[in-house]
Amino acid sequence: MLVYSTFWICTCERLDGLASLQVENSKDNDDSILQREIPARQSRRRFRKINHKGERQTITDDVDVNSYLCLPADLTKMHLTDNPHPQVTHVSSSQSGCSIASDSGSSSLSDIYQATESEVGDVDLTRLPEGTVDSEDEEEEEEEIDRTDPLQGRDLVRECLEKEPADKTDDDIEQLLEFMHQLPAFANMTMSVRRELCSVMIFEVVEQAGAVILEDGQELDSWYVILNGTVEISHPDGKIENLFMGNSFGITPTLDRQYMRGIVRTKVDDCQFVCIAQQDYWRILNHVEKNTHKVEEEGEIVMVHEHRELDRSGTRKGHIVIKATPERLIMHLIEEHSIVDPTYIEDFLLTYRTFLESPLDVGIKLLEWFKIDSLRDKVTRIVLLWVNNHFNDFEGDPAMTRFLEEFEKNLEDTKMNGHLRLLNIACAAKAKWRQVVLQKASRESPLHFSLNGGSDKGFGIFVEGVEPGSKAADAGLKRGDQVSK
């Protein structure tokens, strides 16, 4: 029997002909705030600087932490490592410059840290002074803070941007990806496109307001994205267009000669950009079309795959689903997943609410596939992940509760006892104290639910069944609930 919740019965008494069954709820919260200073370090700066005349020069120098120019304070609105939904200023399509509409995609990578232990031989340490040694827990806390500190995050992004494209490491590109995907100019691009763009982008700075970046009629050679500040485009017809952080302007993805129509100038000091050369921009966006594979059924596209390489060594490459109909996304749960998309099931269970009206659509298909011997293990793994990671989908939905009970029965019928134990453990781990009050007109009135267990049977008291539509069901009592007292 599945254990959904644990009940603590405090009182059961009869008052004025009403029987009351009370169960109490318990919950603990624990919040903590950690702070630390950012360690000093040195960095080699390489970027392009544009003066008020529009002339470009490359800056290369060494600076320490005291003179290091971080990304601007405007970027405090964008949580580089914590929040995937930044607060940025959006403009209409008519104001967004040359934006490219591509397939959207996502990717998730987990960092693996390994620690090695070293043994110390018989060394005389009696004359050495004693000092404070950080514990392993403290070191782990410091590493975690290093990764989540927004100030240091901006500092790291600046360092990565200032490197020459050939000097950027995979870690640098991952840092840039974490930041760039929050900007509107990159929002509709796939992960592979953003990755390629991050590997070739150049950092540019315009220190003074009013500097002309592009003249009217000037030949375009780059695609620009604003990282800080505001630029103004004065069109020949007199229209003024303002672009802000995250907006783009410049060339479109073609090798044809293109010329600027209007004048682009900065409106504030310290405007910062990343720019992509025309050749690279065209190559990357057209290369994506060659790497995509479209699946058609009855003349309609139902799924789009994209070939990806997650590192420069070429060892992690394969196809990933970037777009599909809801039906094909559900079907892909039981298909073989590429090495570059090992978390498809977890990602689906996390995001299906955005394109499915009811989780029961998935549950019905899983019950159908369970009847197929070759798919039974895959279906069981999906349900176990679902219960363990998103138990709320079942707890508050009677239809999903019935699905889980039917799935439990299927495990019993097929003698999959090991998986059945895992399912019971997952449900029991999600159990929580609740309070349920049931009122009876008299002592003789039926309870509309049945109990099983007790000291004579050697286990606790559980709700064995609840009549559908009864007051007990309306109060939230479910099969598998345990009465604690």
C-alpha cells in the first residue's frame, strides 16, 4: 500500500452529537545567509575601445583587482548564476535591431568535483607553530559562494569577454553562456548557436556619450549586442530608435555587402558591447540549418533534432530534441536518448506544465506502455523519477492519485517487488503531517473510509480505502494515509 501522508490523531471525541477526528501538521524551516569577501586576483585585459570619433583600437594590459573594471552596476538586475529569469528591458520587434529567430533549446551540465586524500608520514612537526585550519565543510561553503556571488560572477564574465577567441577555454564559454542566455538578443537561439557565438565574440567599450559607432552609409562588418548603456539610431526619415542592454543591431546573417542606414551613437558613458564578425555570424547561423534534422508525419513537421558537440574534444556529441509536438515529446520519453541529452526525462517532468493541460495525458500513455515487456523498465524508471522529484503532481490531484494506485497494482501483478519497494519508499519519504477534521451526525454514522493495521498485525494503522465523493474524500483523506496516534 502506498503511504501518502502520516497522520497524528490528537482527539477523537463526541460533542453535541458530532464526532471530531483531528490530525495536526508539523513543519520546520531553516534559513541561513552566508557572506564572504572576494579574493584578489590579476587578469590580462584584451578588448577593443572606440573613441568619440568612431576610431577603434585594441587595448591589452595587466591590471590588479584595485583597478579592475567590472561589468557595470546595471547588471545587478541580472542574477548571473542564481536566477534564470532576469529583469531586463524589452522593446518591440521594431526596436530590437537585427534580431534572429531560431529554434529555442536548453541544456544542463553538472560539475563533478573530486577530492583526493594525502597521507603524511612520520615528520617532526613539533617546532612548527599551530595555526587555524579550515575544515572540509568550510572549504565546500567557500567554493559554493564563489560560484554564486553575483559580484564575482560579473568579474568572471568580464575576464572571459576580454580573452581572445583562441584563448577562451570551455569553462570560459560556459561562464559566458550562463550570462548571454539572459539577454533578449540571444533568447531565441539554440544552445549550440549561443555556444559558437560566445567562442568568437569580441568585447568593445565606448567610454564617452555621444560617440558615433556607425555612420550613415558605412559598410557593416559585425553584429552587435549591448551589454551596458543605451545607443540611439537616427534613421534617415528622422525616426529615433533607442536600444538598451540586451538588444542587438548590425548585420544580418548573410555574406552580402550591407550598409548602415542611419547613425548609431551612444547616449551614455561607458557603453559596452560584444560583437560578432560577419563571416563568423553567417557561418554559425547557417551551420545550424545543416545540423538540424526534421521529422515529418503526413507532411507536417512533428520533431526537430539538432546535432551538438558539448566540448571541443568531440567526445560528447550527438542529437538533441529542440522542438516537437506535445505528443512526440511524450513519446520521446521511452526512446533512446543521446549522450548530449542524458536528462531529457528530468527536463520533461520539470517543464511539461507549460505545454500540457493535464499530467494525466502522460500517465495514460505510461500505463499503456507498461503493458509492453520491452518498455516496462523504462516506464517504471520514469514514474519513480516523477514521484521522487514532483510528488505534488500526485498529492493534490485525485486523478493522478488513482493513476499511481493503478501503477502500484501493475507492479504487484508483474511481481516487480524491487521496484514496488522503491515506489513505496519514495511515497513514504514525501509523507508529511496533515490535519483532517471529519464530522459525524452520530456515533452510528458510517465513516466512509476503512482502516487496516494495528498492533495485532505488527504494523501501523493505514487508510485502506476512501469512498469517492464522500466527506472523507472531500476533506483530503486518501488511501495510504497513516494514522500516527
